Amino acid sequence: MAGSQMEHPRWSRRFVVLGGAAAAAAAGLWWQRRQPPDHDNPRLTTAEAFAAAQKGEITLVDIRTPQEWRSSGVPVGSHQIDMRRKDFIAALQEVAGPDPSAPVALICARGVRSARLTLALTQAGFTNVIDVPEGMLGSSAGPGWIASNLPVARWEG
């Protein structure tokens, strides 16, 4: 009877354990990359960001990609600058002015990229960078621009 049972190599158990550990590590990295980094910069809700942009108190910058702008539209009163642009800082200074203390609020889809760029711009010498952590689609910080029924414009790019 022992001969009729298929024998499993010893490494198969190790392979399963190691494979499971690798999958868990990959899932952990995937989850971590989708968490906004912590920072001490100011934050605004989407409603506060909209009101401040309408009053001219901040420059609101949508840092998502053109594909995202096309898909969901853009916040009314925002400037669209893809954060992946090599000339991002020059483009930002074009809309917000050259003063690194000018108030600039960043919005993305769910607050992860805006938090990362908030940190990067602060490290680059900008002193008044504001995060809009709800993003367009909502996050743990709140429902987001679209679900808050704030005005959205069609992207004309």
C-alpha cells in the first residue's frame, strides 16, 4: 500500500511555507505603498480646500495623471499638474508663483500621493504645502471630493 501512495518530496512543505511567506510579504508591501506617509503639514477637507481655492487663499493642484483627470473630471478651481512631470516644480511655480511660502494644496485620488508629494515639496524648501487627504475618491480621512458633491469640471486636456 505504501508503494501506491505518491510520495511528496521534503522540499514541497518548505516551498509552500516559503511561498506563503513571500505572498504575505508582497501583500504587506502592496498595503504599505497604499498608505499615506505621516507628516506634520496642514490638512484640509475637500470642502475647506474648495472654499479656500474659490476665495483665492490657496492654489489647489490636482497632481493625478491625465488618464485620471479624463476619467473622473477635475476639481473646479484646481490646476492640473501631473506629479510625474520632470518639470513639476517649474510648473507649480508657474501657477502658484515663485514664492516658496505661497499656500499650495495638493489633491490626488485617495491622499497617498498628495501626502508623499507634500513631504517632498517641504524637503525641497516649500514652506506652506497643504495636503487634501480625502482626495477625489475618498479615503480614511473622509468621503472625497466627488462623494461630497463638490463641483467637478471635465478635463480639457
